Amino acid sequence: MTESTETPAAAAPEKTPTENGTTETPPEETPEKATEEKEKETPPPKEMRAVVLTGFGGLKTVKILKKPEPTVAEGEVLIRVKACGLNFQDLIVRQGAIDSPPKTPFILGFECAGEIEQIGEGVTNFKVGDQVVALPEYKAWAELVTVPAQYVYALPEGMSALDAVAITTNYVVAYLLLFEMANLTPDKSLLVHSAGGGVGQAVAQLAKTVENVTVFGVCSKSKHEALKANNNNIDHLLERGSDYTSEVRKISPDGVDIVLDCLCGEECNRGYSLLKPMGRYILYGSSNIVTGETKSFFSAARAWWQVDKVSPIKLFDENKSLAGLNLRHLLFQHGRADTVRRAVQRVFALWTDGKVKPLVDSTWALEDVGEAMQKMHDRKNIGKLVLDPSLEPKPKPATPAKGKAGKEKKPAKESSEDKKDKEPKEEEKKTENGDKNGEEVTNGSDEESKEKEKEKESS
């Protein structure tokens, strides 16, 4: 036998198939293709819910939208929001009546509380997990918010996020009004407008921490009974829109030592007229310019025109003072963050000692912010209005379908095809009825002819 001279064939080199199934060598990657592949690999940015103002105006401009989660920058902290505070300033922002508003769209809100999730570079006074309340300039009404650490305040032990947003802005404003500007001391008297609101209730509670202070409160008549039933700290409730200055004079003929006004307009003149010598009038808001759902230049002009222009010489002659407080300007324009922080700490200490307790009117889901704003616009709240991102929105009532004229829809008219189908059926019915009638007629005629034939045969 001869040995086989065949040798085993060499294995062919493996070729990597391309996407189109060919075995050709793929071309070299270009920078453009590399960036495209990286973009495909990188996941889309995480999103959060936020209350966004899409344009200045009515409630329809406020939307709940998905926005990219913020990234923490140097000197900031990232907060997972558990509660948001609604203030009258938010209504003024929505209408575009505030000074220097940002361009729309932007996230609304000046007050929120929650838990720190991330710390930015350079922040040393906070750590992840801290429970805090924050006063950012806008963007507070969202599930996540980044805030410079100088506007963030640690919560005392036992204070919930809901209590934090109910107490921080309102009580800090009230504290600054009473103790930093009005210099409230024992045996003084004061008058506060919007006594049923968040700041009004804070003023009444803080004033009662001073011995023998008399508080006059002006608010809607509809709130009087509720305020009296809720451990009211107001000595004399007065009806808004009435001649309350005469009522004050009946109780205190000399007037009052302090007037705290958040309305502006003609209330400025009334408040100034009530001041005793050495008295102080302080303006801390201008809610009278908010009359309708949208911005009114007429309301703003009227509020300005109704205010008497007081000369410093008049103040000198009458021994009276005029002042104003704008917390947003104090924080973000005048650089007095340290002053505000001291006020926050003192308010929190009073809360810890049980001397003040915030009054919460109601809590709302983010999706129901429009209803909450409307309630504040109508001056129907007693205490603080709070937004809670974890709440489910209220179910909307089912309404019957309506036509253009607002009436219930009528049954649809018959189409031409339906009419055509009905026509032959109706014709068939008519012919059937006609045949029956014809049969009856012929039967009758046959009987008559038979009777005639019988008569002929008999004849």
C-alpha cells in the first residue's frame, strides 16, 4: 500500500461579518461615528416633575411638566423636596407684576423643605441626609432643587417638612417686622392686615410672646368665627372693607403704635392716620394690585395713586415713621443672608420651646396648584397653603359630553345609506297592505255577483 500524499487543508481565517451581512473589512471609525455611538450608549437624562410658568397671566399658564433633574454646582446642595410653601408673592410672579422676573418658562416657588441628597464642592456645614428648609429665588416647586448653601437652614429635631414650610417664610417675615423694624416692647398695640393669612397668624403669635401687647386684626368677615375657634391670638377682629379705623378709635382713642400693611393702596393712608406719636407704619406687601386673574395696570396705577406722598417734614412734625420690608430683596439683592439666618434660628428656637405653632390651612398635590392659587387669590385660606409632591391629585369629576351650544348631544341623524335601506322596506309594507285591501275588495265583489245570479234563477 502506498501512503496517501494528501495533506489536511489549512483553516480559513475567520472574518467578522458586518451589519449588512457581508464579510468585507469594516472601514475605520471616524470621530463623527464615535460621538454618535457614545450618544447612543449614554442614557437619557433623568427627569422630575415641576410646576412651570409657561407665560405670565392666568392659571392656565401654570403647568406640571417634566424637567431634567438639576446637577449640583459648587457651593450648592441638592434637595429632595417633600413640601413646598405657597405665598402671595407667587401669585404676583404668575401675573408678571413682580420686579425683574425671569423669562418664561421657569420653575415657580420660593420656599421648600426636604432632605439633602448631594453636596456641592465647598459646602461644609451640611451633609447628605440632613433635613432642611430652603428659600431659593424661584425653582422651589419641584421634586428636586439645587440651592446655594447660604439660603438653606437645618431643621430642629422633630420638625417635619410640612411644618418647616409653614413656619419659615411667614414667621421670619413676622419676626423681622416686629423685632427688627417695629421694635415691639411690652404694653404696645399693633394692627395687622390679612390677619387670617400665614403672616398675619405669625404676627399674632409672635406678638403674644411679648407681655401685654394688644393685637387688632383686619380680615374678611367669613374668617372671624374660624379664627376665634382656633386658639386665636387676636384681641380685636375687624372686618375688611368696613370703617375699621373708627372701630379702632372706639377701643383705643389714641390709635395704635404699629401698623403692618401687606395691601398697599388706600390702606396706607388709613394705617398712617391710626398711628400714635412715635408710631411706625411698615409696608411688607402690595396684594391690592392683584385683583383679577391676570395683571392689571389699572389696579397697579390705582394703588400707587391712592397713596399719599408723605414728606419727611411731616414725619418730623408728627413723630411718626414709615418703613418697608421685602424679604426677597433682603436676601438676593441686599446681601443680608446672615440677618435672615439669625431670624430663622430664633424662630426655630421659639418653635422648639412651644411658643409658636404654625397654622396649616390645607395641603395640595403639585397637579392641584391652580386650585390652591385660586383659594389664596380669593382670600379664603386661614393659615398656610402647602404643596406636597408625594400627594396624588384630586380626581376630576366626570362631565357628560356636550355639543357646541353646551347642551347634551342629540342622537346622530340618519345617514343617506340608512334612509335608502329603509325606503324599500317601507315600500314592501305598503304593497303588502295594498294586496290585503285588494283581496278584501275582490272577495266582496264575488259574493255580490253570486247573490245576483241566484235572484235571476229564482225569477
